[in-house]
Amino acid sequence: MAIKIYTKTGDDGTTSLIGGTKVPKSHLRIEAYGTVDELNSYIGLCRDLLTDDQGKNTLLEVQDRLFTIGSSLACDPIKEPKMRIPDLKETDVELLEKEIDRMNGSIPPMKNFILPGGHITLSQLHIARCVCRRAERCSVRLELESLEVEAIIIKYLNRLSDYLFVLSRYTGQQLNVGEIPWKPRV
């Protein structure tokens, strides 16, 4: 027998964190892990658009880490120490940094700000970068409200947005798509 996807328990505008604590669906914690879920979906789209195997593999790793982040954010921080929630590690941040350095080694230095666009894949990578920045802001807001966010989550999201920016530049070079420099009006 198939399990029903709807439970009707959220019809009153509340949901349960991992651990059972009920909160409104507008709670900062729900906003944070919902944004991470949105980011994960965008990353999946970007992975489907990439032609570079290394980029695809890295984005698959990123999606796994985003599930880890989402489960941490979805957990009641008071109850989390008693649960077996996967952990994010410093090596996860280091992987992104190594990939950024690898790609930066084969693209020209930036001489001006660039506008997102020029190819559908680049545009989608930039949208993912923006959603990542929003996920980071949500996580910072949670931390500022003393709602306990592990510092490594904020660090990872920060580095991930950098990675997505460099990946868009690297992918543009692979696709032979010129960057669109921002030329401010004066």
C-alpha cells in the first residue's frame, strides 16, 4: 500500500521540526530550510544543464551537503544533540575552495563586474547563486535571533555562493560565451 503524501497536520499553518516541536510555517527556521531546499532544486537544474563531468560531480556532492544542512536547520536545536543528524565538516568547505581554485586557474582574471546572462546555463547558475545568498541570509538571521545555527553552515553557504559564481564563469569559458561587463552610466 502506498503512503499518502498529505497528512493534513499542516492545515492550521503549523509544522513540526525534527524532534516534534510545532512551529508556525512562517518561522525563521522553516524559512531557512525551505530556502535551502529551493537552492537544492536549483542546483539539480544546474547539474542537469552542465556538460562538465567535474562540475556535475561536485554539484551532486553539494546537493548531498544541502540535505545535511536542511536536516540540521529543520531540527529543534534543543533536541538535536540527542538525534543522529548528519554533520557538515570543514572538509566540505575545503572541497569547494579546491574547486574554486581549480577553475580560477583556467579563467581570465575579472577586470570589471559582470552581468548574469549570455547563456541559459550561466543564467541558471547565477540564479542558484542568488538563492544561495538568500539561504545564507536566512541562516544568519536565525543565528542573530539566538536560534542556534552551526557556524559551519553559514561558512559553507558563503563559500558555495562563491563556487557558483566561479562555476558560471568557468562554464561560460567552456561554452565559449563571452562575459557581459557591467558598464555603469556616468
